[in-house]
Amino acid sequence: MTTRIVFFPFDLFGSGGTAAGARLLADAVREMLADNRRERAATRARAYARKVRVEEFSFDEMADYTDWRERARRAIRAALKRRDFLLWVSGNHLGVLPVYDELSAKSASGNPKSDVGDTLVVQFDAHLDIYNLSDCTSELSHGNYLLHCAGPLPRLINVGHRELLLRPDYIGKYFQQAHAAADIAIDPSPALKEVRAACDRAQGIFLDLDCDVLDPAYFPATSHPMPFGLSPQTLLRFLDAAWSDKVTGLAISEFDPARDQGDRSLETLAWLVEYALLRRCEK
């Protein structure tokens, strides 16, 4: 099975500067793949070396933004149709909305043979992105994009949010589960158990990583850092709980390299990309 890595450096309507993060990570991944091709000794990278295809969108001209959502949807739709493993790297989190659009469309199709027809999204995010507060815009933004999905949202679990104001009954309209970072810090076991059980029942799984789910002490390179976040070790525990052969893809967003310190956030993401490739391709 081919892994298709798509870099989508979109950062309009919030988190300006994260487009540079998608481009920088694209450079790092290409360098990693080139290093692996040059290596003559047998390494674990051989498991995925010939199974990766890289694509990068350009937003150099104003015209590139006019149909950004449909352009993204076409690329995602093609990858899902080919049953490629999709690694979607966006600038801000809004750039992941086309993934939700396509998962919604697949779910609505009701095709029982579709690998993504009943996809559960496990979202790692400090924010719930369903904001309707008085000072929040009702127009499309990176803070409310889930409210603008092209169809009914796929089943959705949040891990790591730091929300204190939204009421549980409102959150429950959009999220099957929502596990606060504060609860995970006290005892991660209940959340790990619930995530693992939900993923065991799911027909397909898509993972959505907004980098601000990580505590800024570990990952400083986000535009909207939130305290009391997950550690990388805790994130890995939840990725392991969700992971199986049913995982169809992984989205990464909200990496702002201008706020990085000594490239440690970049190194974290580059390591995570290779970790995902190995988990997908190594048997």
C-alpha cells in the first residue's frame, strides 16, 4: 500500500505563519527520504522507502486560494479511492477541513464496502473548534471549522483539549468523546481505555494532530500555545491505543516555525512522520 504525503501550506483565516511550517516539514521529509535512498546498509527505512509519494500544493498566487477547498478535496478523494495511506500536512487546522468534508461524503454514501465509510476521527487538539461564543466569528475560521463541514461530521473523539467554558451538552452534539488534558494528567487510564475500545469498534480510523495539543514546554512552535498540554510520551500512548491496520491516514497542522526553539518542534514532527511510516509499512 502506497503512503501519499501531501503538504498543503494553507493558513488563511487564522494562525498566519503556519504555512511556512508545512513547507519546512516538507523539506525535512524530502531530506529524510533522500538520505534513506542513499543509504547502502540495510535499515528499517526499506520497509517504506519505495512506498511513499510526496505532493506539495502551492499558494504563491492569489488565484491559488479561490478554490482551495475543492482542490484539496480532489487530492484527498483520489488518495482514499486508491486506498493509499494519507498523510496530510496542513498549515493551520482549517486546512484539514477538506479531510472532514471527504470523510463526511464517504459516510453519507452508505457504501458498506468502503474502508472509510464509517471512519472514526481521533483528534488531538487543545481546542474543540466548534466555538460559537459572543466574540467568535460565525464565518469560517480555524476556530469553528467543524461547524462548516460539507456534511454531517464523522464520528469524532477529542484527546487533550483545554476547554473550560463550553458546556458538556454542547460539546456532546459534535464529539462522541472529549478527553480533557487536565483529566489525562490526573489519570490517563480511563481515556486510554475508552479510545482503544472505540477504535476497536470502528470500521476505519483517521488521526488528526493539531500540534497545540502538546504542552509548549515540549513543543513551543504553535501560534496559540495552551498550558497544561500533553507530553510527547502521553501523545504516543494515545496514538498506540488508536493504531491498527484500520488507520487510513494522519493529518498534522498548526506548526509555526517562527516560534520554534533550536528546531526541536521540527525534529519532533519529522520523527513522528517516520514513526507513522514505519508503523504503517513494517510487518
